[in-house]
Amino acid sequence: MNAALPVPAIAGRADLEAIASWVPPGASVLDLGCGEGLLLKYLNRSREVLGYGVEISDANVLACVKNSVNVIQSDLEAGLAGFDAGSFDYVILSQTLQAMHHTEEIIMEMLRVGRQGIVSFPNFGYWPQRLQIMRGRMPRSDVLPHLWYDTPNVHLCTLSDFEDFCATHAVRIIERIVMQGDRRISFAPNLRGSVAVYRFARV
Amino acid sequence: MSNSVGAVTPQTMHFDTPLACRSGAVLDAYDLMYETYGTLNAEKSNAVLVCHALNASHHVAGFYAEDPRKVGWWDNMIGPGKPLDTDKFFVIGVNNPGGCFGSTGPASINPKTGKAYGSSFPVVTVEDWVEAQARLADRLGIARFAAVMGGSLGAMQALQWAIAFPERIANSIVIAAAPKLSAQNIAFNEVARQAITTDPDFHGGDFYAYNVIPRRGLRLARMIGHITYLSDDAMMEKFGRSLRSGAINFHFDVDFEVESYLRHQGDKFSEYFDANTYLLITRALDYFDPAAACDGDLARALAPATAKFFVASFTSDWRFAPERSREIVKALLDNRASVCYAEINAPHGHDAFLLDDERYLALVRAYFENVANDLGAQV
């Protein structure tokens, strides 16, 4: 598609690298809360993925236009009514799940519109955060930088919480990557991982 | 006038090839009035066509040396360093056939009869206009537009271009649009038309011979139209319930400022706009429905399009509400077309597409920078 153009870096967003590694060339992708469109730009240029972003913020929509990324300004909380069932291979929600009010609805919508869903979110069970709570403080970290009174996050969870959610909502987890910084964590991930990425489908 | 294309001169192009209209009528020969800004590059690849809406013209940007107050209707959008940058693009504005700003229209003399066309002028459609615009492009040596752009009825032409001439348009810029009018939209148009056609000075459309114009009808048509271009909030903000003389006067003449404003708009409009053109253009709006030929399936209607799309709507626009633009976006998505869609939170109603909203202008600017970059990549 844009093979001649430079492939933008998504370094520093290890979760985006993990997500990108799951998307095969030529796939169709809907990236919910796509921000400035960096993942889509990367996917488009590195593997000719046909992608659309959904964003509510004016600044991010403008950034997507500047990044030559397809974007549709829309409020995710209102669902994905503008998108047909099964119309995308992958529906992605990166670092946005924890800020959604309608959490159950958006996961169900992702699996209505997409064959598979991919989410990434900060793991609330990450040990330094547990330590801060034991010391009597709301946790703050690289992945949870906000102060308790000034945060977009409303639905934080741990890996175990998310996996329970999937089990009770007929969602089948296909693949999971847990990270701490750039490192992948396989031993005691719910304790040692700061960010989790899941790929899932309907049961 | 900073960033203006400066003093501009309209040009006329004569066409002898008959224009076979969708209605079956034929316009044997016609003139098109147009203006251009910027420079056509050697490859002739940087042309942008700007389509006008209901009451506008080919005078899109710049001003006339003899009357510097006559500034183009989209001058805030188009000029050197502006969102549609005339340092990069060759921009064309054209008055459509049936218009009243110099292109052949109902007030023009029909060479066959020696009299004004009047009621005999063909009921032209968006499709006919786009065909005429394509012929103008042919004559200017433009095989493919970098973009076709319009707001409202102009946006319908930008859509029609993408459908009718997919190989001749790289980008379609569709602002404050609808894929077809709603019953309410048509109803407003019908009230406007009735105002004109029931004016005793209308004479069945052949009023030119009587040396009169259906001024009352045009005033009413404009007043009702104008209400639909503004949002309730914008009108309240602008006029509130302000009184002309500070008190109500228990009469039916002007009490409220909004009445005075509407009358002024109506008066002004009736001075320069042709009544038959108003009928024709509202009808072109009513009839535009590309999905109709595809059993109402807009995605199928847009399937031939290969252009990239920029679609924008304004939250307070109730004439062509954001839902209408989302229908277009949905159809484009179904076709896997490239599309950027912005829903701009602006208070001004339908007219917002003509106004200086920073977010809106920044988006158009960014989009046209991509269009310019794509041109560079082709060379």
C-alpha cells in the first residue's frame, strides 16, 4: 500500500509491538481509541493492513489526518452501531479498556464487529502497585501515572480479573502477552507484569 | 487582505456540445462562468474543483478589483497559505448551468427564441452539473482532479464526481453533506418554491418579459432557507428576543431583531438571485439520491468510487445533521474506501461549513497537505 514510505517507530509502546505482531499482512483492522493513529500507520506501512481508527478527541482526529490514517470521529461509549457485524478481522482496543464506562458492552461490540478482539491494559496486580496499596496509598507507576483524583481510568483490573470476565462472558482467550517494560513476563505474570495484551474471540 | 488570492477575473467558456440532461431535456449550447486561482502545474495534476451550494457562485476566493467588497464565498478556506493552499493547488470555481451568475441559466437568452429561457430551462440535476464540470475540466486539460470539494449541495457534487468519474478524482472532500434529502428537507424546499411560484410577479417563470421579478416570493424563500442554515442556539445567541425599538408595539411590522435580520437577508437576496434558479437548485437538491438506482443501497452506489474521502459534519447542523454524514461514512466503510470523518462540535448550524472554526480549518489544511504530498510522491 505505502511500501515506499518510512515505517514509523512504535518503540516505547511494547504493547503496540505485541499487537502488531499478531496482525497478519492484508488483514482488516478497526482500532478503537486509536489516539494519533501510530499503530495503524505502522500496520499500514509495515504490512499493508487496511485499518480504520475510531477516536473521539478532536486533537487525535487531527493527528490521525496528519498521519494519513483513516479515522472516524465517534464516541466508543455509544457502541459501534456504524459498523456491521463481522466486518473486520481484528478490532483493537489498546490502553483504553480501563477508561471505558461501558466495559462489557464494548467487549461484546468488539466481538460482534470483529472476528477477533485484541486489548491491552495496565495490570493493576503489578507488585509495586500492590505494595503501594499495602502502604495505604493509591498506586502510581509508569503505566498508571495519574493521581487518584485526576484519572481517566474507571475500570482497572488485574490479569485474573480480566480472565474471569472472559470466562463468564463466553469469551475465549487465544493468546496472551504480559510485559514489564520491554521484557516479556512468563513467570508469575499477574504479579510481575505491568501491561497485558490479549487476543480473544467468541467461544 | 492578507493571504488573499487578490483581485480575480471571472472567465467564460462556451460549449457547443449539447448537454443531455437526466430529465431527457437537452441544453444545446451553454456558457460556464468560472474563476481559477493558483497555477496549474506542468503535469496538470494539482487541480482542485470547488463546487458551490445553493446560492453561491464561481466567485470562491479573492475579490473583484472594481468592487473589493465582493469577496469570494469561501475566501477563508482558499488562498495562499490557507487550508486549500493556492501556492500548491490550482483551484477552480464554476457557476453551474441553471445558475444566475453568468453561466447559462433561466435568465439567459435562448438563441432559438430570442427570449429568456424562463420556464423552458431544463430541470438540471447534480449529475448534469458534474457532467458540465467534467467538460470544463476537459477544456482546461485536466484529466484528473487532485480533489473535488464542496459543502452542502456542493458536497453532493463532490460525491457524484467520485461515483461518475472515479478515474478523474483522487480525493473527494464532502462537508456538511447528506446522501439524499429527508422529507423534512424537501418540505422546506417546497415551501420556498411555493413562495416563489405563487408570487403574482412570477408569471409561470416567464416574468422577464414583464420586467418584474417575484421579489416577495424570493424574500420568503430566502427567509425560510436562512432559518434552516442556523441553529436554534446560534439564533438565540445572535438575536435573543431583542427588540428593535426597545418595546413591543402591538403591530405586525418589525418588533424583534430577528425579524429585521430575516427581512434584510430576504431583501438583499431578492436583489441578486434569480427566482427560476432558486427553483432549479432546490429541485436538484430534492432529486439527488445516488442510492436510488441501487435499490436504496448507498454502499452499492458508491462502489465505483476509488477516491479517498474526507467527510466532515457539524454537531449543530440540523439541516444536514451528522447522522446524514455517517450514512455516507458507513457506505464508504462497506466499500473499504479510505475515509477520514470528523464530527465538529460547532454551534452555528449548517452555515458552520463556511465559517472560521479552527478545528475544522486545521483538519482541511492537514488533509490537503496529504493531498499535496501524494502529488509529490507521484512525480
